[in-house]
Amino acid sequence: MDPSSSRLVNFPAGDLPVLTVGALGVLVKDGLDGLFPEDLWVEGQVSNYREARSGHAYFDLVEPSEVPGKAVAAKFSVALFKNSRAVVDRTLAEAGGLSLVDDLQLRIRARLDFYPPNGRLQLIMNGVDPTFTLGRLAAERERLLRQLAKDDLLTANRANPIPVPPLCIGLVTSVGSAAHADFIQELVRSGLPFTVLEHDTRVQGDGAAADLSEALHVLATHRPDVIALVRGGGSASDLAAFDAEVLARTIATLDVPVVTGIGHEVDRAVADEVAHTVLKTPTACATAIVEQVRAFADAVAGLQVAIAERVTGVVDRAGLLVDDLARRTAAAANTVLDRRADRLVDLGGRLRREPLGVLDRQVERLDGMAGRLRALDPARIVARGWSITRRADGSLVRSVSDVSPGDPLVTRVAGGTVTSTVDTTSADDPGGTR
């Protein structure tokens, strides 16, 4: 540093020294070097991570407040220069697929530095302890899982049955990504009549968990048979959104079954733990849905075959029964006809024998009736001494009241008729003699 810019002005004893800005900067830097001659391990949470074109990276290492919503308790600026960044990135990746992103808990190795030209106090990072990060992630994951279990949410989504067959699919993913393409391609390849309701959303980075949760809520309102939550593989940091509590609680409390296909092979995300069904990849997720539909189609086809076989069997048995019934009916009919034929023969013989006797009896009856009719013949009655008197109009005279004086009468007697005229009439005395 130019000594002229860091002059120390002396004053009489008892007075405070007056320093130039440069001189104060030198003193601060020398003091820090004296107080912190070696590197430090500093723990905190990454915030405002950004990368420069030069290859350097910058972020704030903060200590979040224990009270939600309050400002951070402390913050230091961190510079990770290009050469050190390559080492740090490699160390994190090899340790567990980690990468520097916002909200990641880190224990960094750095030296405390003051840069006088900018008056900036910062940490110059040159290393990282990945075991700290993995431990914090694991501890947070275990804490969340215990809380979800306590709230009876780990198996809540599994209580939602997947309709059979699941043909209406909700899809939450980054539309246009490889995960999206793999999932859709598997459905299309099946040739089955799927309907897919897509919701494009971020699957990593700051705010991704909230976006995923919102997408699930939106799709659930459309009542799909099942919602698939998929993304491709990535580092543990890339998949951090799928360990978020807000996403886990959203999945657990939905009344639509959620299946996950998050492309990671080693550990399951918290989202997997609360989902209805867990598959390893987006393709596997789509394949599982396709297999359910095909199993249903195969079952229907099997039922069709079984029904056809049953119907054929029933028809065959019915045919045998009809044939047997026909034989039995024919035999019974022949027996009845034989009995009827015998009866007819008997009746024919009786008819041949009985008509003459019947006719004789009828002739005798007719003769008796004829004799009675002859006895009642008026001519015979007249021949025996009776007469029949009629008026001029031919009506019979049955009593004296039928004629009046002067009426002409015609009386038939044996051998002819007598014509007369009524002079007088007299009625018989009921009490006297005729």
C-alpha cells in the first residue's frame, strides 16, 4: 500500500489519534491477520448464491433467525474463487451429489479478509466439509419424517384408491424436460387412450417446493385418476425441493393418489415417503400406470372369454336337455296315442254294436209319441161325438163370453159343418145343475 495514503497523525498525549481511511484499512487488515492467522471453519446457510463470468462464485453465509419471518441473526459475504471453486464442487459432488445452492447448510473452510479499497469484510472460501452438510440434511429429513408420522401423514395419501382403470393422468413436471418426454413417450407407446393434464413447474431451485405444491393443488381440482410427480436425476441439492415440508404435507393431504418418479437411485426423498406409490424414474412411473390399465384390459378380455365359454357350455347343456326332453316327449306321446288308439278301437266296436239298439228304442219312443198325437187329433175327437165351434173369423168359441147374439157360427161335427146364428146366450149357474 502507498505509505502516503496511510499517514498516522500524532497529537498531544491524551488526545485521540486521527487516521486516514487508508491507514485505518491497513490497521484493520493487520489486526485481522493477527487475530485470525489461520483458516477458520464457519457454519451457516447459503443465501443469494451467484456465479460470475470469471468462474468465481459469491454468496452470503447466514445464520437464520430461530423465529420464523425475522431477519437473519448474522451474515458474512463469501467469495469462492475459480480455482478453489473447482475443488469445492468436486468435493461436494463426490460426497453425495451435493452442489452449492441457496438454503444449503454448509461448513466452509475460509480465511477472514478485509479488502480496504471496498471496505469489505468477507470470507475467502477454499474448502468445505461435506459430512456436515449431509448430516444436517439427514437430520432435517429424519426430523420431518418423525413429525409427519406423528401427524399421521406418512400413509395418508395411500388411503386414496387408484381408480381402475386410471386413464386420466395429472402430470406435474418441467414441461419440455427429459423427464416429461420420457413419461409422455411411454404413455403414447402403449397405444392406450390416456388423457394427460399437464402442469408446468420448476423442479429445483429457490421456491421450487412451493411451486410444486401449488401445481399439485391445481391439478387435484380437475379430479384426475392419479397425479404423477416426476423429474430427472440430479444432485442432492438439485432434489432438495422434494425433501421440503410444504411439498410433503401437500402430497399427504391431497384426496387424489400421487405417484412419484424422481430420478434418483440411492435415497428416497421425503416426497416419496408420503406418496401413494414410489417409482425410481419417470419412465418407470409411466410404465406402472400403463401396466395397471393393461391388467384391467386383460381382466376384461379374460372375463369375455370366460363368459363366452360359460354361455357355450350352457347352450350345449341346454341342447342336450332339449334333445332328451324331445325323446321323452315323443315316447310319452306315442304311449298316449297308443292308449287313445286302443280306446278308439273299443269305441268303434261299441258304436258298431249299439246303433241298432238305440234306433230300436227311438223307434218305439216315436211310435208311442205318434199314438199319443193321433189320440189328440181333432178329427178323431169329432168322430167320437164331439164338435168344434168357430166364429166367422175362424177363432174358436171356448165360452159364452166369446159370442154375442146375432154372431154367425160354424160348427164342425162328424161328417161336416153346421152354420148357425146366435140368438141368445146364457151362462151356467155355478150353484145349479147343468
